[in-house]
Amino acid sequence: MSLRLYNTMGRKMEDFVPITPGKAGFYGCGPTVYNYAHIGNLRAYVFLDILDKTLSFLGYDVTHVMNITDIGHLSGDADEGEDKMVKTAKERGQSVLEIAQFYTDAFFEDFKKLHIRRPDIVCKATEHVQDMIDLIKRLEEKGHTYMAGGNLYFDVSTFPDYGKLACLNLDDLKAGARVEVDQNKKNPFDFVLWFTNSKFENQALVWDSPWGVGYPGWHIECSAMSMKYLGEQIDIHTGGIDHIPIHHTNEIAQSEGATGKKWVNYWLHNEFLVIAKEKGQDAEDKMSKSSGNFLTLQSLIDKGYDPLDYRFFLLGAHYRSQVAFSWPAMDSAKSARKALNQRIAKVVEQNKGDTTTEVAIVLSQAAQAHLDKFTAALENDLATPQALSALQGAVKDNTIKPKEILYLVKKMDEVLSLALLEQAEALYKEKTEVKETHLSDREAEEIRQLLEERTSAKQAKNYARADEIRAELTNRGIQIIDTPQGPQWKRI
Ligand code: AMP
Ligand code: ZN
């Protein structure tokens, strides 16, 4: 089999065929850095990590690009509300860039804790404004824009395919439109490419542009930066499902409007993590970063969970299924991960503590079958629950050699990233060290008794027995030192 992915564009499973054979370029929408990432956001990035590592596992040369939104993202995705970054900066009495740096650092600390590989290219919106201006100019030249009330808008009526990702046509979108607040728009779905100071008079970060001093809209950054680093046509673009109707729909209009070419071949979207319904509550709670009421990775750590318990919890669900977070569910994940680590520690013990698996080994048929099952699960639209069960199957298979099992564990962990061998090795060492302490306690007691017997033998002038005891202890690597306080001993 080869890799098959569910493409939101067209809503069907498709074989993955990269633009350049052997290479895979993908762009994942990154965070807006005005607050800590919540555990829902982190689900999106664990999903990205699985995609990234699956592509590498399957032999693709991966280039993963992620943006950092540090300007232009308003509290409403459709140009309404306040700028999220500016609002936080004002509340804290800090600059927008200080806020951005602080939460970007915190974001990548979470990456480390969750064993998420840092994308190959991390690009900040504030450092790519010229690229955005250049792209907007191309849109302007092609007649996709208009100026109204001081802002430059994308005119969706010039892009007939608008809405194809969301599977909606413009008439449907119009029918379902919310009350529109921006009177400047010709069509409610038009969106801002460039704001001048007409919207926020005291915007902290502004740039000069052909349309006046101002700042870019949120959507243009992803079109501009993905094209800069991955070219005008890219293999894969990802994000949470909330991005389908507005953000990604607008990104497509901008990118394809400017180039006239199909932009992204595969659109992948992760479902949401919701807070499980509690008694008396009608619906699941959607976590929202802007409400400030959410769980962070640190809140899980504070409750005694390892970040890898959360990663394990997430891998137990397919990325396209909604996941309900609850503490009991976290407890189950924690104990299941512990049991898995203990099981692998047993295999380490059977392999006499040897965890070196670097040497490529020729796998038996049975071992190869486990690896094939694992690979097939990932190739089937990144089915991590099935990949985990292939791992469990391998670990429990006592018909294959322990060394083979450890090799499989290491191989599978290239994607799962649960530090399986390290954790099992640590458990094994803990156990053997305990054994050694017990052994030396017993040995010490025996030595003490032999020394007592020797003292009695000497008192009874039974020097033969006393010499015998000295010889026996020497044989065991123990030297007797007679002191005025009585005999002492040390290891030779
Ligand atoms: P933001 O920082 O708000 O731009 O969101 C970062 C990423 O997290 C985006 O890809 C969102 O689609 C995704 N996301 C936001 N909330 C959730 C959630 N509750 N579950 C899963 N993904 C989410
Ligand atoms: Zn984006």
C-alpha cells in the first residue's frame, strides 16, 4: 500500500502523490501568540507531528513550514472585533512583540514536552510583511481587490470557486450569512487584505504600503509565507476544522487568485478536542483561547500527568474524530501508557538489559508482519489507534525474539514519539538496581556473621577455622582489617 490521505477538498480518501517525487512539503497554520496554547490547540500540533513523522517514516524528504501569527488576527475570523495581539499587549502594558516572543517561546516549550518536532521553517508574520504586500499587488493587478473606507478588500465575486473547500457556493454562503458589521464590504464574504488606520487608529505595528500606512489582514500571511518557502504549488496544507469556512477558504482565493493555478493538493483538517459533557450540562464545552478559560499543558502537569500521557491520549483517537477530554480519560491513558512501558521493560529484561537496536536486523516473518500492520495503519490516513494496537501486538508477541521486539518498538516510536525504549530502560534499571541493593545487604549480613565466627574461633584458639574464614572472604573479594575496635572489612 502507499499513503492515502483524506482530502477535505472533495471530501474523499486519495493516494498521496507528491509534486516532486520523494519530497513532501507541507504548511500548517501556526498559533496566534497572544496567550498560551490550550490543549485543544496542542491536539492540532500533535496531529501535524504525526503527519510530519509518518512522511519521514515512509521515506519522504519533508519540509514542514509553520507560521507564527503576531499581527492582524482579529478576535473574529471575518474581520470583526479587536486585534488579539494588541488587546493583550494593552492589558499587560507590554509591547506586541514582547507578548509575541513570550508566547512563542512557551509554545515551543510545549512542543519539547510533547515530543513534537520543531517545523523546518518557522516564520513570523511581522517579518514577512513585504512578501504579503507583493502578493496583494499581484491580486490588485488581476482585478481581485477594491478599496473602501480606507481598507483594501478581496472581492470574492471575482473568484468563482470561492467556497469550494467548505463545499458551499456563494449563494449558500449568502443565505447563511451572519449580520455583517463592515459596511464597506460589497459582499459579506469579502475580506480585508490590508487595513489602514481607519479601523484601529492607534495600531502599535504599522507598515507603509501602496494602500497607505497600515497592516495586513490575517489570511494573507499564510498565502504569502507558504509560497515563499514551498513554492506556488504545495503538497499539503493543514489546520483545525474551524479554519475550513473562512481562513482556508480565503487563503485559497488569495493564492489561486494571484497565480491562476491550483495551490494545495491535499487539505488535511483535525477535528476538535472538546471538554466532555458534565452532569447537568447540555453540550460539550468548546475550549476558546480568547475566553481565557481553558486548560494548558501545564495544568495537566500540575495535576500529576506526564505530557506524554496527553500525547498517548491523543494518539488513541483518529485525528478526524472529535475527542472529549475528561480527567478519567486522562487517568486511563496514564495507566495504559504505564502498563505499556512496563511490558516493554520486561522485554528489555528478557534481552538482558541490552537495548542497542542500531544494527539493522533481518526481521523474522512474524516480526515483519507487526511492522507491516503498523505501516499500513499510518498509510491509511494516519490511523494512530490502529498503529498503537500494532505496537501492543508486537510487544505482547512471545513468538518473536526480544531483540526483534525492541527493534520494532524503536522503529514504531520514530512516529509515535513516546520515548518507549528510554522509559522501559529506566524502569528496567530501577528494578535491577533494587535487586543489587538487596543482594549486597544479604552479602553484608553474611560477612558480618563470618567475621563474628572468626572472632569466636580466634578466642577458642581454633586458628585453622579463623584462617579458613579469612581465605573464604578473600575468595569473595573481601579483605579483613583487624582494628582495636574489632575486625572491619573492605572490598579488594
Ligand atoms: P489559533 O492559535 O487559535 O490560531 O489555533 C491554532 C490551531 O489550533 C489551529 O489550527 C486551530 O484550528 C486549532 N484548534 C483550535 N482549537 C482547537 C480545539 N479545541 N481542538 C483542536 N484544534 C483546535
Ligand atoms: Zn493559516
